[in-house]
Amino acid sequence: MRNKIFSLMLFLSIITISGVWAQNLPSFPIAPGTASKHTWASSIWTSPQSATTEGRFRSNADDFIRPDAYTGVKFNKWFGMTSFLWAGEENSGEMIATLGLATKTDNVYIGALYTGNMWTNMQINNYTEEEPTTTPIGGVTGKTYNVYNSISVSADPGNNVAVLFGFADMGLRLTYRTNYQSFEKNDIAARKGNVNQLYDSYQIDEGYIAPQIAWAMAKDLTKNGIKPYAAVDLVFYREFKKTKETGDSISGENIAYSKNRFDPSLSAGLGGYTFYNKDGFKGSFDLDYVLTLNIYDNEYSYVEDGKYKTGRIKGTFSENSNPFIEESFISNSLTPSVSGSWSKDALALKFKLNLPLTYSETEKNSMDLDSDNKLIHKGQSESTAAFTFRPDIRLAMQYKVIPSRLTLNVGARVQATTLTLETIEQNIYDNSGEITSKKKIHRDSVLNSATGTQFISRFNVGPTLNFTENAWVEATTGVTKVFGDAAVDVFAPGGLFSFGSILFAVKF
């Protein structure tokens, strides 16, 4: 009894002195040109208990919005939860809030989730209504203008909503995510260098819009498991700027840069198959597949006959020394995994070994305009075929310090650097679009710094406290250690004795 009282006092004292920690949220959206996996099962949000145990011990707060697991959330009429995450120094100290609600009838289940930071960090472009002392370029003396000292947009804030419908032992979830921001005005004055410029029109976009539809069976198809799932993500990136200067000797709208991208992806999986179940140990096998594409279709401006005209490129356009880049990307990722669990009395252990193998093809071609304003190859073109392998193992433990009241969650993860085998074909083109040299490069590596795939080890600890059968609190803490970093301060943000994710949930 003394040990139980001490454990409870320790839990309460840790919450009192808690700092912050960046929760293990999946990275989203996919970085350009990478094959990062963001499967439907974990891509919306993660409860503190699940984050602590690296996804091995989920809670009702995870399952209520999962198409394959909502039937496991037992309540009479309503389920509700709220959580906040303090994203810590690595993410500019942003707070992320989460709200969830679910209800059901005899035949239909409905769950809804919001997670995000509302309008935090939204870029506000203020203006002054004035009759400026110095007339804007293109303007008229004595006229009043809306003058902007600066104009910019940022890919913030981030907000996500999801709605889950469950019926006939299957779930269908609709998700919408965005951090898209836009500025579009006509007849304004804005700073251009050291002077004000009058614009007939001014447009700038930044961020992504990402709808998703996911389907899964919520009931095993066989006595040994198998709950297949499939999901389609449609991620639209916007990075675009277009202006029309008043009084410009060149008529028409000028595109400063256009780097928009469409990233569709298809995810599908087996849903787990149990091959061993004896003496408290259960072993399972699973298989996941993800197809991802990066598709580019952008506009660019060029001058012809004293006018800005618009062309199209299957890539990106920017005003720099190498403005025209044709690009394409496709990846196929197959992840076999083995997981196991064992429990006895107050102790439960779980592990999962992921063995992801990805084959991707990337093409980048430097382009330029010829004398007829047609795109031709110029400079270096590169086609890359790559096999990558990055295994990781996740370990978790739950110990019921006070049965049905206080549970200690512990998790760890070791993720290797990426083993990469690449074949790169390079062509060099002259100013007329003719090939001047060719070469093929075979390259092996164990680190791809462009995608940040360093060796990672992580250790997490967090409690789950059940006030009653229908109300509980979850929290998480821990350290993330990336190879090469400095030592971890256990009391600092990201340290062992710091909290950053708290959840409260009820059901009735």
C-alpha cells in the first residue's frame, strides 16, 4: 500500500512541475520528393497514451475516430474528450487543441474530431488609408490609397476536422486538413524596394489543402484477424504569387513564382493476421502499401510583343538563376511488420518491428526558353531510381500501479538511418537543347540529410489515471534523442520530467 501511495504522489507531483514536450505526432504533409508514409490509421492525431507507447497501447480517445476500431469504444449514449499539446521549442511553442465527440444509435455510429490551433500565427497584412507625401509609382498626386508596408502569407495556422460514420461492421471517415493562407486585393499600394508601388491586382498563396477518405472493416473477417483498410489522400500545395503593376510599360499580369503541387496517395493494408496465440503471448503479421505521387502543373510569365504572356510547365517556376525546373516523383512503399503482445496480472508488454522498403523514381530537368519562348532542356537533367530501407522497432509496457485506477505507460522506439541504393542518370544540355555529356551514378548511402532520416532513439513515460469507470486523464512525457545531438536535460522542454500532452475524456 505504501508503494501505491508513493506512486500516486509521484504522479501528481510530476504534473505540478511539468514543462513541455513535443508529442509524437506523425509528420504531415509529405515533404517534396520523399516517400514518407502517413497511413490513415495514425495520421489525424494521437492520444497521450498512444504517443507514450509508440502506438502500441491505444486508448478510446484514439479508437473513437478510427474506421477499424470505433466498435471497441464502449459507451451508452455519448463519448467526449479534449486534449492539448504544447508543441515545444522545436515548433515555435505552439499550442494544439483537440476536441472529440461521438454518439450512436442501434445501427449508426457518428464520431467527430477537431485538432489544430485555430487562427494562431495567421498572417495579418495591415494597411494605412492615406494620401501619401510621396505618390506611389503609377499613382496620382493627391489621391488616397490603401498602403501596405509589407505583404506576406505564411503556412499557418493548421486545422484538421474529421467525421466518422460507422455501420454494418465497417467505418467510413472523411477528413479535411489545411494551413492554407491567401492574400488577394485590387488597387492597392505596397512597398517595392524603397518605394511604394501601385498595383491593379496582387495575389499570393501559401500552404496546403488536404481532403482524405478512409474506409476499413471494423470486424475481423476470420478468426485469426484481417481487417482490411484503404484510404485516398489528395494533398494540394500552393506556393504562388502574381501581380499587375499600375502603369507598367509591359501590360498584363506577371507571375513572380509558381510552385504548386498535387500529391495524391493511396494507402491499403491487411489489418493484421494472428499466427500465434498461446500462453498469454500473441504474435501477428501485417502488410501495408502506400503509393505516392508528386504532380506539378504550373504557370510562368514571359514577355512577348510588350505583354506578359503565360506558359505552362510540368514543374516549378521561380525568378532566380535557374527559374524553370520540370519535376515528377512516384514512390511505392511496402511495409511488412511483425508485432507481439504478452500480459499477466498487472503487467502487459508489446512490440512491433516495421521493415519498410520503398522504390521511388524522381526526375528533375533544368529548362529555359529558346528564341521562340518555348521550353527546352538546358543545363543538368537528372533521373533517379532509389531503393530505401529504414527499419524501426517499437517497444511498450503498461503496468497497473493501482488496478482500474492508475496505469503507468512506457514506450521506446529505435529507428535506423535510411539505407539507400540509388542509380542516377544525368544529361547535360547546351543552350540549344543538345546533349553535351552523359553519365550514370551508382550511389549507396546510410543517411539522406535532405529528408532528415537520421538515427533516432526515443523513450517516453506517461500515466493514465481513471477517476471513475467513465472519466479519465492521460498524459505523456519523454525524450527524443537524435544521433549527434547534445545531451538531454531531463527537466527542460523535451526532457524526461516534462509534460506537453494532456487529455481528459468522459463517456456516459
